[in-house]
Amino acid sequence: MAAQQPSDSEPASPALGRSLLWPAAAVGLGFLLVYNSLDASAGVPPPVAAVASAPAPAVTAPALPSSSPSPSASALSIDRGLPRSEPERIRIKKIAVDAPFTPLAIGPSGQLNAPPANDMNLAGWFKDGATPGERGTSVVAGHVDTKTGPAVFLLLSTLKAGNKVSITREDGIVTVFKVDSVETFSKANFPNERVYADNGTAQLRLITCGGEYDKKEKDYKDNVVVFAHLAAAKRA
């Protein structure tokens, strides 16, 4: 995201970029199109007015099986989703990700504030959306690079169906998501409803930039999106 701009004589690396364009996030009663760019000279699409966020539905805390010998080793029921709890750490063994979270909010201009650009190992989560494990679509985004080099989601596009993503929450529950697919979409024609629609289950979307780097716009042309669903949960 905040890497040095490629020179005119040197082609941009397909793995690194200077800015990340966040696609639309489905929040509450409608969709909110949010974009981000760390470079003031980079083109940023006009912001879209924020919509009201509906309160999260009440969810009964998952019960431990009566036959369980110990709460710390027990799997939790995920059929109805989990209670709301902020995420603390994301781990993706397949691509060596082990990073803390920072909450992301919508700024005054209607743009989603990005994670700090001076931290290469930090993931952001949209704090006004579902938390990981809640019913709904939880949105997690990360830089591909920072000023110091490759960042947390550099290898996100290499994930495959069946790979697992673990997120430890503030309440001590570890949620495990299984990847359904990894797809690349043009930022100019992003399928908002498909990516962020709430189907009544706990979903996870991991997002970063990808595709061809546009030196004129100082941005990648595409977004990489990982689609995943909640497969398991246990107490740490």
C-alpha cells in the first residue's frame, strides 16, 4: 500500500501495490461503497453516503456439550452463530499469517480508514459490521505492502478452497473458517451483493488488492477476495 512508487522504467510488481481500494461493504440496511488510498495524488472514486447500521440480532451464547470433560477443550455449537466479540488475532497457517487486528471505521468523507501504513503485520476489521463468528458477513482487510516492504496479505491470492483461517476473539473463542473460493474482481465492476450479502450464516471475507498495477493511478486494478464460512469454534 505505501510502497515507493515504481519508476517509469521499471514495471510494477504484481505482488506489491501502493494503495488498496476497499470494495463495498454490506452493512445493516444497505450497501456502503468504501475506498481507500494512501497517496493523495492517487485517484479515488467519489465517496458514497453512509447508511444506517442495523443492530446485530440477539444470539444465544453457545452451550458446551454436557459430556465435555473441560470447557477449554470443547467445541462450540455454531449453528446459530456466536455472540458478538471483537477479533484479536488472525492466523492463516498456509501463508504464514499471524497478526493482530485493528478496528476500521468509515471516515468523514465516507471512506474506510486503512490500517496504519507503518505496520507490515496488521489486519483490519470493519468494526461496524459482524464480528468473526457472528451471523452475517465479517470483513477483514489488509495491506499487500507497506513503506517497509511486503505486508500481511501479500500471499492472500494463493489460498485454495479447503484452507483454514483461525481468528481468536476477545471472549477467548477461536473461530475457524474454511475457504470456499478465492476470486479476483475488477474494482471498477465489483460484485457488491455477491461478496457481502447476508445469507443468515457466519461468513468471512478477506480482502486485499491484486491484478495489474496502474502506474498512472498508483493503484491496483483489482481486488482479491477470499470467501470463507465458519466451520468450527472452540474455547482457547
